[in-house]
Amino acid sequence: MKRGAFIATLLARAAADCTIDDTTPVTIIAGASHAGADTLHDSLRKALALPERKRNEVHHFNDVASYGKGNDHYWQSLGCTGSVMVDESPGYLAHSVALLRAASQVPRARWVVLLREPVERALSHFMHLPRKQGGGQGTLKGFMEAVDEERSCIDAALHARAAHGHADITHESGDALYPRLAARYAFEHCADHLPGGGRQVRAHGSAHFGKEHGLLSLSLYAPQLEHAARMASKMDLASPLVVVSSKAFHDDAAGTVSAIVEALGLGAGKTSNAAPAFKERRTELDETAVEALDLLFEHPNCALAAVVNNQTLVPHAIGLEYDAAWLPLDMNCNAHGKATHPQPRVDREEL
């Protein structure tokens, strides 16, 4: 027997021997990318006294080949041992059907989503991307140029919806808008913009939620969380979302992990002090560029506040008070009057 066939046979036998009880808890760290998922996975394993793993991200539900092999293959990918199964695959959140598949195949799973300040998340993502994929490969040089087309698209999408009155929440003064529909529209129309220019070819089953995606669009959290809750509801499930502040995890790792374990219904875990090693990158950009990006996310962040304040969509929110600098949980958005987006550099008809 050839070596490749022999290894395949061994893996198949191992998968066949991997059976997980239907009552075994399953935790899926579904996103967001570059928000601390790796560290959270390690911290949860320590807190729950689970065996260490060398491979974290399995991407079972957003990989057609892996998903087609069924749940036995999934359990084997997760190690097939432990009192809790933990899947860290931050690509699920922005995928069109990954969480629908998860809800269908593992309906008992809880989905943990980390939220990081939107601009910092995008900057970190860019730095970790190799140059051949339009990234900075360790530097922020060229970031604004890399996101230029995508930023224009988001500008236009938000402006288009605001101009046509597509707002679902109005401030008590009547001045400020919190456009969840606008943020959803921007994500749907702009997430396939690739770093450096061009757009992803939309393949069946991936659409604009594919493996390659826009750096800024992945920081439009509100539509992604709404989509996740909607995927659960399609399977007649209550929203399994546990939304966590990356900053809270960074500043108070032990307290945050303890709160996550409790929200997951896993009792009291051991203390874990491991925190993500975030470094603020926005200071490395031109001040004007930072202001433009902050303005871009002003209304989408208002939309996010509306989503995380909705306990039907997000039953568990942990540490979001740490994000007061950018996430207006008190819904006091645009306190100085109606926020205006810059005149879009892309004609609305191009959307």
C-alpha cells in the first residue's frame, strides 16, 4: 500500500472510532478574525482543564470538502477527547452558510464572538496578510491604498441607504440615525472587495462571505451578528451568541474567561490569565486617515449597539462596557447632531 493511501486509511479508522455523546457541550469561537480567538481558545482549554491542542482552526463548516465528510470527521478534527469540544474557526461569522450548517449539525453548540475596535481589527488583519494577497506582511505601509476601493464602496452604500430613509432606529431627539439596514447593505455589497483592489469571484455557497474578503467590511459587526442569529432561527433555535469584548479580554483576562465559561453553562472553570497581545496601530497612520476611518464606522457602530442591546439576537454580552470609546451602548450616538458621511466617491448606481 502506498504511503498516502496508508495514512488515509489510518485517518479513516480513527474517525470511525471517534464518537461524541450528544450531550457533550460544544463551543464554537466563530469570530471575529484578528480579535483574539487563538488566545481565547487556549484560555478556555486551560479554564476547562482540556488537553492542549496543536491545531486550533478546523474550518469545518466553511470548507465544503471537510463538511462533506460528516460529523465524525468534525469530532476527529477537534481531537475527539475532552469533556467539552471547542472549535476555533473565526471565519464562520462572515460566511454565508457556515453557522447555518453548524446549527443544523450541532444544534447544542454555543457561538462565541469577539469584538475588537473596528479600525484596529482591520489594521491587524492587513499586517498579517502576505503581500501576494494585498496585505502588509508585517507593516502598515500601503494600508489606505489597499482599502481605497472598499472604503469608497462602504461610503456609497451607507450614503445610499441614509439618503433613502432606510433607518430603523431614531434618536429621541429625532436627529440621529442608527441604520442597521444601511450597515447590512454595506456589508452585502462591499465585503467581496479584495485588499489592493478587485473583487472576489462569487462562487456557489460562499457568495460575498467567502474565504477572501474586505478588510473594512469584516469590521461591520452588526450585519454579521444579525446573520448569525438568523441562521440559528432557521433551525428553530434561540440565538446561541455569546458576544465578548476583546478589550475586556485583554484588560481582565481572568474575569472575562470566567464570565464566558458561566455564559456557556459550563460551571466554574479554573483561572486563566492569558490575554491577547494587542498593540495599538492607529497611531501609525496619518491623523486624517484615522479620522476618515472613524467617521466611516460611526453609523455601523451605532447599528452594532442596537444589535448587542437586543437580547433576542445577543442573549449574552460580556465586557462591552470596556468599548465605550467606540461602541455607544447607551444609544447616545451622534450626540452633537446628525452624523453625515462624506460624499461617496462611487456612484450609487455602481452598487
